[in-house]
Amino acid sequence: MRFQSLQAWLEWLESFHPSEIDLGLDRVSEVAGRLKLDYNDSDSPTVITIAGTNGKGSCVSVLNHLLTRSGLRVGSYTSPHLLRYNERININGEPVADHTIADSFKRIDQARETTSLTYFEFSTLAALDICQRANLDVVLLEVGLGGRLDAVNIIDPDIAIVTSIDIDHVDWLGSDRESIGFEKAGIFRPNRVAICADLNPPKSIIDVAQSLSANLLLNGRDFKLTDNDNVASWQGVNSDKIKIIINDLKLPSLPLGSIAAALQAFQLLPSSFAQKTKTLLVDQLASLTFMGRFQPVDVAGRQVILDVAHNPAAAFNLANNLSQLKIEGHCLALCAMMEDKDTAGVVEALSTSFDRWFVADLIGNPRAKSAQNLAEVICQSLTSKFESAENSAVSVYSTVEKGLFDALSSMKESDCLIVFGSFFTVAETLKLMNNKQHNLLAELAVIGNVEEIGNE
């Protein structure tokens, strides 16, 4: 065995392939064949593949939540992770053990012979290998980038879902929604179900589905979810093409399109698979939480919300969630972003959401945008929105830790801090909050307890 520990495997994988991204299916398909990964026989689990610019993880989370609580054995593969690599591969809602992944990596390493694989390709093969050995009913596969040439696409899904189509990863997917839609529609299969949650799908999505004679279900036409004060109604069709209406749903703070598509996919599973009852949906959906997606946490009595929003579409969704939160005090932002993201678009979407910004550098991340440059973008946006805006509304920090501490220290009981901008930003914040040896909470306690702060 090349390595004994999962950590050693991961460190090796990070530098094994010359490119972080190397789109194409030839290499990964060849290794999958040697591993005898076969999801096409009669005993194979139902496969649901999810692509999209935003909301993929949320869609997987909703499906996983409902399916496992229906008594099914479910495997899921998502990326990236926030705290531990194991988050990427789940069996029945629980991350698999280190040794399970390490053993799979060993099998892949032996099967690949001289073929070079990227970190993501190794991860995808491991997920498929582990899920195939787990005697599952359903496997949920989240596309990493695009769809057509993503490693996940070596498996033919029974149901393919595209959650949303927006401009992102232009160097790989194209600079317009039609090009990006074509790439994401690459997960569709002939004569099988294709679901699109985007309310304004590009023509390329429809064209690809028609060319494959796929059974395309569109949000707003074939299924829809309406939400009034967080009590919602969903309607769509079941596997027998019978119209289904479910009222009085209480929704989690996740993208509506992702929830709507997940409910539609859930209803299309064979009747023997799930308790497709109103009670199940109403009772179970409301209890769903998803790490890093409008996730509320308490830090020494301060209200904090974590959200991985990192492009304009996700930022608009975050702004909408905040508008419904009805924060009594000030709303503060802790933000750090990647250089290749549409920073101006993200800031524009949230420019009226915050009373003060705390922006930080992400130390050791070569892809990160400098906090100073991010602050300049924010100040320009604030100046264009508010004639009286001052640069003092934006504070710059050399680390997320320093920005987090200052933001929390300045908060009163009625205030709320939103941490967003990148998976890396949320992950760093979670690590700081979860590290019991860290003195962050102790230092905050010295400043004053929540009652004293709230009464200042």
C-alpha cells in the first residue's frame, strides 16, 4: 500500500497530477473499467446526477434528507468539503471512515497503472467504488465543474438535474449562458428524465434534451414551488405522470429551485422506493440544515450565519434570505473571496444588505483576492449607492481570524454577522469556531457577556 493514512494519500494527490483541472472522460473511464465500476445492470442503484452553477449541494442535501428518512440506503458524493475530506462521500447521511477511503484509493492506484488522474478524478472514482460496494438503493452524484466533461459523467444517470445556469468558470465552460447550459446538459441521457430548475433556461438546455428524446421537466411549467412567509406549496408529477400537489410545506433556507427540483426527482422514484406522502415531506423538510448554506451558529452569544455564496446569483439568493430574516440590529459582513470570481457582481447584489464590512486576506491561498482590492470594490459600490457612504464602513484585515474577532467584538445582542464569499472563508471560520484550543471565545468572554454587550 502506497500510504497508510488518508491524510498521506490526500497530500500525495494534491501534487500527483500536473493540473488541478483536466476535463475529459477518457482517462477516468479507462480506470473505471479496470475497477469494474458498473451502474448499468439490473441490481444497480438508481443514480441521480446533479449539475448547476449554484444550488447543486442544496439539491443533494434535500434528496439525501428525504430518501434516507424514507428508509432507503443512500450514497452521496459532493464537493468541495469544508472541514474534512470525508464530507465528500456519505453513506446514509454519514461521512465514510478514513480507512474506507484509503482502501479505495489503494484499489484505484493499482488499477490506474500508468494513467495520471487529478485530485477530483481520484475522488470521483473513490466515491463510485465505495458506493458500489455499499448495497445502496440510490446514489446522488454532484458534478464538480460543468457536466459534459466532468468525471461524474462517466456514469449514466437515471435522473439528471440541472439546478441553475449562470456565468461562472468562464475559462472552462464559456462566457454566456447558452454555452454553459450546453455543458451542463451534457449529463442528460437518451429517453431518461432530465429536470431543469432554472426558471429561465437557455435554449441549449432544451435543444440538448430534445436531441436525446429526454423527458425534460421544467420549473414553472411541469413543476413549481411557491413560498409565502416560509409556508410553501409544491406541485409536479409522479412516475405515472399524475399531478401531485403538496401544501403547507415549511422550507429550509436553501434555493427554491433546488428544493423544487429535488421534490420532483423524489416523486419520480418508483413507488416501492419511498413513502411519497404529504406527512413525510411536511415533517422532514422543515428540519433540514446544510453546513455552509445560510447556516446559523451561535458564537459566545453572537448571531452568525455562514454562507458559501461566491458568485452574483448566489449573492442575490443570500440577499433575499437576509431580507426575510428581519434583523433588529445591524447586519455585518465578513468576506473573503477568490480572484477569479465576479467580485463586483457579488458586492452589487449585497451592497444594501450590510451596515459594515469586514474583509480579510486568505493566507496561503494563491487564488485569493487581496483584502485591500476587495475593499476598494466594496467602497466603489457603496459610493455609487449612497452619497454619504464613507470608507470607514469597510475594514481590512490580514487574516479571517482577525476580521472575525473584531466583527464579533463589535456586535450587540440584536446584531447579526454574515460570513460569506468562498468555501475557504466559511471553512476557515468553522475551524476557528470548532477549535477548542483556540482562545477566540475566551477573549470574547473577557470583553463582556452577551447581556452586557446587548445593553450598551
